[in-house]
Amino acid sequence: MQLLTLLSLTMNRSWKDKRGQDLIEYALMAGFVAVAAGAIMPGVATSISTIFSSIASVMTGAASQS
């Protein structure tokens, strides 16, 4: 029963925590701008793809270190 209570308290705390919200909003906006730029300027699409691939590999590396 204590595990369920601890899990409930942790979920409530993380649900109310708004510290990462701005970062996520900026990342979503940057992604939207990149997709729009790629759609408008096809020559930019390969550069955008390279940047997103680089970001994905860095995030994968960071996740594996945790």
C-alpha cells in the first residue's frame, strides 16, 4: 500500500511541476519552423534532416548514459 501512496505523491508532484514546460514549447516551435522552412524551401530540407539526425543521436547518447 505504501508503494501506491508513494507513486501517487510522485505523480502529483510531477504533474504540478511546470519547469520544463517552456523548454518543450520552444522545442515544438523550433520544430514547426523547421518543417515549414523545409516545405517552403526544398533545398533546406536536407540540412534540416541532418540537424534533426544529429540532435537525435546526441539525445540517444545522453539517454544511454543515464
